[in-house]
Amino acid sequence: MSIAEKKLFKKDAADAAKPKKAPKPPKAPKAPKPPKGAKGEGKKKLKKKVDFITETIKRERRELREAKRDHSIKAQIQRFVTMVLAVSLIVVGGLGCLASNYSTEQALEISMQEIATESAAQINFRLQSMLSAVEVIGTIAVLSDQTVKTAEKQQMLDHYAAYFGWSSAYITDDTGRVYTLNRNISDRDYYKTAIAGTPCFSEPLVSREDSSSVGVIAAPLWKNGNIGTTPVGIVLVTVPASIISDVAAEIHVSEHGGAYIINQQDIEIADADYERVVAQYSVSKEYQLDSSLKKLNDMHQKLIAGETGFGKYTFQGETKYGAYAPIGINGWGLMVTAPTSDFNGSTIVVMIILLIILAITLAISIVLSRRMGMRIGVAVRLC
């Protein structure tokens, strides 16, 4: 190989080793020039699109404001109608409950006063019947006859006691000495009243015979059995003191109601709870220690004064109704009581019925107010 060929070979090898340049991309064809007037039309189309979008946004905003206004009007109407109806129903319901409670108390006042008055009259009749029986015995001439033996007289008295159900019956002389007991009772108030010519019924007292609590009925023992002459002693009959409490225990205004009798000193002399009688319970004394008894104490003072009435009071934390009336013997008075809880049933039923009506009416009013609000909202939108 010649020198010239070697040089040519080396040149070709060097050219082959060099990296080849990437081919240039073809030039993009030039966009054709728009014809005259096309540029103005494009701007108009763009403006129309912008105007359309702007109007759409304005319309949507306007509809949103109107929807909010409609919703606000409906809500305000619903709130107003609901509030008016709710307040009206609550007022009506409250007045209904008050009217029911008031009418209940008025009916109770009338009925309890009638019961107290009638019961006092019945107690008076029963006590007067006992007094009359003893008074009749005082007109039996044999009992005042000094020639008749004491044993015969006592046998007669025992017969009457068994017949009438009395505990015992005795007679005294004009000095107060009980013949068969050889005991003097001239210091007793009932003896002083009877020897003066007036029959009487004593308050419960302790018997000197057996220390039991008894009531004593006493009447004059007239000379020769002639009423209005000179008493030569008295006839005295003893009965269990609880007999008066038994009479009071028969009086019931309600399931938990009761009755008791007080004397002129405001001491209980008859009560279904006989322990109160034994303890000589007195409201006026207890009132000095417990001011919550003021209303009850006021009622007792009116009763002692001979008045008839009705009231509400609190005793040992329980609210009660009370009606009172004088009995007409020894200044005694009858108190008829009943807890208010015995009469709350009708008021509670009325309240439940009113609450149910309130709930139903309120629900209906809410539905109607929504419909009304929607109609008014549509009308406002059309305006």
C-alpha cells in the first residue's frame, strides 16, 4: 500500500470514528394568514363567551340570594307562627291547670265543710243521747230515796250500765261521796257542774278506781226524782276515753283522711291516733316551737272561738286540707283533714291531657307554618 493510500485510509477511519450530527427537524409550516376581518370576529366571539359566563355567574348569584331570602322568610314565618301558637297553648294549658286546681279546691271546701258540720252534729247527737240517758236515771226516785239500800240501788245502776254499754255507773251524796266506792269526788269539775243542776260530759281523765283513761258523764240526782228541785247528789257514768276517738275515727273524707276533736285549751281529746290523746297533744304549744304550724294554729283558734271554716296547712312536712266545725258541747271542736295528694289525681290527668293536646297542636302548627312560608316565599320571589 502506498503512502497516499495509507493517508486516505487513516482519514476515512478518523471520519468514521467521529459522532454523526443529528439531522435537523423539518421546519413547521407557517400558519396561513387569516383573511382580512377574521381577527375582529374572533374578538367578538371571545367577548360573547366572557359575557355569557359573566351573566351566568350573576344569574346564579341572584338565584342564590333569592333562595336565601326565601328560606329566611319561610324560617321567620315558621318561627313566628310556632312561637305564637306555643305561647298561646302554654298560657291556655297553664290557665286550664290553674282553673282545674281552683275548681277542685272550691269543691273540696264546700264538701269538707259540709262533712265537718254534719259530723259535728252527729257527734253532738251521740253525746247528747248519752247525756240524756244519764239525766233520765237522775230522775228515778228510788235512787234518791234514803230508805232504799245502797246495794239495791247499785244493782239497778249496774243493770243500766250493762244495757247501754257503759264501763260503770254510780251515785253520790250531796258532799261528793260515792256510796259504793267510799271515795269523794267533790273536787272534780264534772261533779261541780252536775251538782249545780247541769248534765255534762267530762274530758278524758285518769280514773281513781283503776288509773285508766275514762270519760265521765254526770247528771244531777234530783230529790224524789223531780227535775228542777234540789240535787241530792249526782249520777256518774264512766266510759272508755277512747269511745270519743272511735267516733272521730269513723270520719273519712278521703283514703288517707281523718278527724280529731280539740277542747277549749286546744288539747286533743279524740283522735284515731289515740297516743296523741294520751300525750295531750296541743298545736298551740307546738306552734311556739315550730312556726310552720302557723296556718294550722290559726285554724284551731278560730275553731275554739266557735267558727266554721276551711283551709290548707302543712303538718310534719305534708300539705293538707282541713275543715272545722264546733260540736256544741263543752266548747269542743271537730277538725276534718285530708292530704292534698289524695285529690291531685284529677289535676294530674288534666295536665297530661293538656300536654298531649299541646304537643299535637304544636306539631300541626309547624307543618302548616312551613307550607304557609313556602307559599309566601314563592309570592315574594314572583314580585
